Amino acid sequence: MASSNFSKIPTEVVENWAQYLEASDLSSFRLACRQADAQTLHTVAQRFFSTWRTSLMASDLRKLEDISMNADLRKYVKNIHIEDDCERNDAELLVAAPLEVPWTGLPHVWPRDDAQIVNASEIGATSLRAMFMEKRFHPETIKIRDYRKGNATASPEPATTLARSILDGADLAVVSIRIHKESQSVIEATVRLSPQHQGQDVGFSLLSSAELCFASNDASYWSEQLFYHAPALEDLTLSFDKPWSAQHGSMFSVGKPNLQLIQLNLSMSTLPAHIVLTILANSKHNLTGVSFSLMKLSQGSTWRELLSSIGSDFPRLTSFNLKFLSEEESGAIKFQGLSKDRVDKEYGLGLEMFERGPQDNRRISWVRYKGPAASSVLKVVASTAVTW
């Protein structure tokens, strides 16, 4: 029976849903319910429940489990943000920017091993995966935010490992994934999904865009998903957490990737040229853009040869970006003698060159181009690539 305070929406509905909200949201939720009716209740529910934040620990996990069993409420949960309370309880951050509503709850801080990897078995990763498998939630987005306190630089490995623990076997349909360093202290993993394909054993087959910073322990898993189980992948951005400490070619030991890329971006990596060409092997009639940044070629490879090969074999190229490149055996690359006069006048407008170094030793170490005949322009640029 409805009360005078909630004459349009039954009190038991309002209070049942309110129990899952944080104290800071309760007054605005109750006010919104007073102004709503049965027809507009969905708008209120979307406002407060469409993005659900959880640490997957203790009371947070119990709330998520309860919501997942409530058919009337769970349908509004479209975005699940996973993070522990480490950031909101960082004393230095609280001094710099105090919370409007003081946090009085017990902090849920993820248990980690010596390598700072989150112990997924000790939080609710398995429970969340089961909720997805049983189709209790049909999320559009899953976001993982990993925060490192103090001066420690965040590594992507905890976020990539936790993402794997949640996604592997969850029978979700992944359409894009982005794992990137938001700041020195924060790594974010954002996975976008196709709810209508959930539960259809789709996996990564609909994946069209991926941006990953590989960590050593999980590189093989993610590379296998991207290179051998994502035939729709068009836009690929890869970097490495430890770009100069090891060779990364072992990721491709299974065989030639079945990719037809439109855009490839590689940065912060050490790779031989043949691996780059292996990634691009099936993209000759699709590729329109390449970007290589802060990248070192290994095993005797040279940028002159690699760039010339790409310019010769990829006729649909419309843009390229070459920034701070080097060779393992010879050192850093500069583009000696490159100028707009080296290319046809009609293409010169799209060519940009950036110099660095002291006034008596200026060198071009960054070149980018966007425009027609990019393949031909790239071959000209390649011919000027030398070490210094």
C-alpha cells in the first residue's frame, strides 16, 4: 500500500531499491521518486542504477548479487564499473580534494600478490562471471579502474588480468576494448559489449576496435584473442608495459593473424620488421593508416626497409605517423634531407615534419602525413631514414 510520501510509487518499491544506494544518493533518489509515477519510474531507475560501481567485495558484492536476482531492477544496470576503495581512501587525495560527503564505510581494498596482481579468486570475479553466464545482467560496458597509491607507477597488468578473469568464459560479446594508462597512478580497462549477442558464444568475433598495453604475464592470452579470434578487428593499437626489456615477437608463434586492419598503431615496443608485416599480411586492400611511435626495430631490421615495404604493398594508405623511431643495432632514426620539395607539390600540404635537437644539429625525428598518394609519400620518407 502506498504511503502519503510516495503516493504514486509504493513505499516498499522505493525502500527496497534505496537499500542498494550510497547515503549520498538517498535524498535525491527519494525526491525523484516523489515526483515520479509508474510510467516515469524507469527514468529514475536509469538515473541511479544504469551505471553501477562495485569493488566485488563484501557488502558491495552482496548488493550486486541481490540486484542481479531482482528482475525489475537488474534490467536498468547497463554499465558496471569495477574499482576498489583505494583511491577514495587515499589520504593525500582527500586533503587535496575532500569528499563532499565524508566516506564512513569500511574500505574495500583488493588483495594483491607480490606483483600487485589482484587476487581475483578472493574477490567476486567468479560470481560476476556467473551472473553474466546466467544472463542476470546484460551490460553494455564493463569498466575496471586500477589505482596505485603513492609514487608507484601503475602497471596495466592488474587491470588486464582482472579483465581476463571476468571475461574468459562469461559468454559476452565484445565489440571494443581499451586498456590504457589514464595517469601515472591509474589504469583503466573499458570493454564495450553487444547485449543482444550475449550468450551466443560470440566471444571476440565482433571485436572491431582494440587498444591494449600488453603486460608480460597476460600478453599471450590477449594476443591470441586479438590476432586469432577477432576477424572483424579493424582498428588496432598496441603498446607494451616494458617496451625495451624484452622481445615481443613470441606473441605470434601460433601463426599468421587473420586480420584485415584499416588502422594499425604501434608504440612503446621492440619488434622485428617481419612481425609488423605479419600483423598486416591480410590487410593489403584495407589498410588506410599506420602509426609508429617510440618504437624500436630489432633483429637487424631497418626502418628504411620496413617503411618502403609498407609504401609499396599498401596502395590504399591515406595517412601515416612516424615519431621517435630507433633500431636496436644502430640507434635513433632521423629523416635526413626530407622536405616538401621531395614530394609532388600537390602532396606537400599534407606533409608535416618536426625538428628537435640543438640549433647546430637540428634533425627531423617526427613525420606525419594525411592526404592522397600516402603510399608514394611514405616511400619518399623511407628513403631519407638514417640513424644518427
